[in-house]
Amino acid sequence: MFEAAELGRKIPREEFDAMAPGLRTELLALQQQLRDADFPVIILFAGVDGAGKNETVNLINEWMDPRWIVTRAYGKPSDEESERPEFWRYWRDLPPKGKVGLFLSSWYHRPLVDRVYGKTTVAELDENLERIVHFEKTLADEGALILKFWMHLSEKAQKKRLKGLEKDPMTAWQVTKTDWEHFVLYDKFIGAAERLIRHTSKGHAPWQIVEGADSRYRSAVVLQTLKDSITKHLAARDAAKKVHAEIKSKAAKAKPTAPAALTCQPSILSSLDMTQSLEGAEYGKALQEQRARLAHLYHVAKEKGVSTALVFEGWDAAGKGGTIRRLTNALNARDYQVIPIAAPTEEERAQHYLWRFWRHVARAGRVTVFDRSWYGRVLVERVEGFCTEEAWRRAYGEINDFEEQLTDHGIVMCKFWLHITSEEQLARFTARGEIEYKKWKLTDEDWRNREKWDVYEQAVNDMVERTSTTNAPWTLIEANSKNLARVKVMRTVADALEAALGKAARRPKKDKS
């Protein structure tokens, strides 16, 4: 695989100097076009120590406008980072649309080094690489241009390069003890790298192996590839926009309806018993019981560093806000955060739709409550045509992968759909309109959404069917009775914490002496 990058290719200084001004001018012009584009450029540099990764990143920042470039290099995770899923810090640092992101020691570094040092098996390496493929595909499907450069040196060339850097007082700091340790393990690194590249070089995120011995040659290859790739991607995105505009225009003329073949069949939501209720003293006792139970379990989870993510979705006026308030009354206000989700801000629209949820993933022992969530992609965005059919259908897999990363990290996840009947919603809307301090809750959009009840119901059924997993199941709440809904939610969260904490969840027995 690497033989073609060990041929000793070079570019004479005169040839490079003649080429550089034109290439630099073209890159700057493309960067200006990119600022108005609907995609980011993500560039990864990996490879043999001493092969010119740092120098190439510096050159890109020198030749292009650094105001529109995000450069990130990663070391050992900080406490803040290690308390969250591994990919949290990478999602956090993604460049927004219109910018270029340069990444060193990125999401490939740990899987590669762990395999070389024998910390993981081949099967575990492959599992790590599969997660990376999903991550990059998720970004590429939303339009990101992903370029990956493996900067290569032969074993002989690496040794020469490291010694040369050490001799120069200006560059000696670049060579560390770790670099020489890696040199001793050269063959193992190359073997693992071959597997890594084979498994992760995909059409949406290809690897390019660059011979790094000659600085001018490697610079020319990387910069020319960058120019060509941005040019092609800009053209491709323009063509895609025209196609999407035509599809959206046709969709706007068609009134959305639920599939006729399905509306007459029993559904997940229609199987719920909406006549259940919980009233009076029975409700008060149950609420107090579950609140005390939840308060105890939450404190144990905090001590054990177990985070909790609670997702609330439901019909308008289903009682999400009131349920959340009753639940958080059992928690310490310092340790939880309620994230109300509305239409995305300008900053959020410039990123992948999951970015704004990744940024809210809590540290160990904290509770995050999402008042609406990433499921907007397969609910309101689907029904209202805010994204393409291809995008919302793809989102089921993306969401499952996102939640799997959270639960694999040990985060306890509970997802609730608060269900009410259409008749109950109408009654609550009417009541809101008659109570002065509740009128603000009722909007024209709420009434418009009622007209699409059947379409939304089909979207909810599809959502539950395709995203209710063992580690992140949906709990359907019969919320015609607000009291019943509040108790059932608290009991479900307490049950989930109890299962996650095991023996640690047991309350200490009182001393009877």
C-alpha cells in the first residue's frame, strides 16, 4: 500500500516557486466562495512522525485566510473530555458551514496507537474504525467535504528526518521521546495503518497517501488536492440544490397525508389505554414515593459518576413542562440542566443538526433534560418539509448511533412520548385560551399542527418503531391524566437508575437499636 509513497519524488524549488503564486491565488478565491457555501471542509492529517503534518497545516494557514480556518490538535483527553463520550470533543470542534477545519491527532489516533501497543485486539480496532466510518458518513451525508491525508515516510527516511530535526535548535523541540518509541515500532504502525486505511477509505471520505520526504512535493500534492476537491464539491452542491428545490416545489403542492393502508391498522399509539387516571390521595402518595426514590437514586448516581439524559417529546399541550418540573423538584438545581429546544439559531443552522445536542452532553454525574430533542428531525422537519425525505429517513440510523455512543459511555437514557387524544388536546387548547396567564402558550402554529394530526401520528409511530432500542427505549405515557403521566415518568427514571446502579442503588437499612 505504501510503496508508491517511498519513490523519492521531489519538486525542484524553481518549479514550486513558479507554481505557488497561482495555486495560492486560486485557493484564496475558492475560500471566498466557500464562505457562502452550505458545507464545511474537514481535513485530517495523520501518518508517520516527522512526515510533515505540522508544516503542512502551517502552510495552509499561511496561504489561506486563517480567519475562516479552524485548527485543532488533540492530546490526552482532559477530565472534562474523558467524562463524556469519546466523540464529544470532535463534534464540539467541527467547523461550521463555510469554514475549513484542520485536524491533527484526531479520531484515528487513539485506535491506531492502542492497537500498536497491544491495548486492543484486531476485532476491537475494527469496531473503533466502524464507528469512525459512521461518524464521517453522517457528516458527509449533510454535505461536508472530508479529505484525509496520510503523510508517509519509509523507515529509513523517518530516521533521517527525526535526526535532522533534532540537530536544528529551531526544530529540536518537535522530536520527543514518544517519536523515537514509535520509530522502534515502525513495522507495527505500518501494519495497523494499512488496516485502518483499508477499512475507512470510502467514497465520502477517501484517504490520500502522500510521500512526505520532500517538503515541496508533499505541499504541492496536498494543496492541489484541496483546490481540486473544493472546486468539484462546490459544483456538486450547486447541482444538488437545484434538484432539491424541484423536489421541494413538488412536495409543497401535495398535501401531506398518512399512508391510507396504515391508518386503518392498529398502531403503537392507538394501542394505549387512554382512560387510565390517578387522582386524589392515591396520586399524592405515589408522587411522594417516587420523588423520594428518585432523589435517593440521583444522589447515588452523582457519587458514582453516572450521567442521565432524559428526552421529552409529545403532542402540544401534553404536559411536558409540568412533568419536567415535578421531576426536577427531586433533584439539586446545581446538578441538572433543562435544555428547551426551539428552532435552531443561526450558529446551530451552520452545523450538522446533531451538533447542538452533542454540545449539551453532560459531565459525569449530571442530569440533562431535553424538552424536545433531536427527534424533531423525524417529526416536525419531516412533516413540515424542512428537510428532504432522504434526510429524515437517514436520521433514524444517525440517531440510533448517537444514542448508542451515549449509552456505551454509561449514560442512562430515558425517552418519553407524552400521548394525549385529539379531543383532550382540543379541551386543553380551549382552556389555555380562557386563562390569562396561559394564553401565551397557545399559538397559531399549535392550531395548524392539529390539522396534520394523522400525519404527525404516523411520524411518531415510525419514530418509536425505528428508534426504540434496548439501551435507549421509548416509554409511551398515557398523558390524558397529567397526574398519571407525572408519576409514570418519575417511576421510569427511577427504575432505569436502579437498574444501572445495581447494588449501589439500595438504601442503607435504618438502625433499629
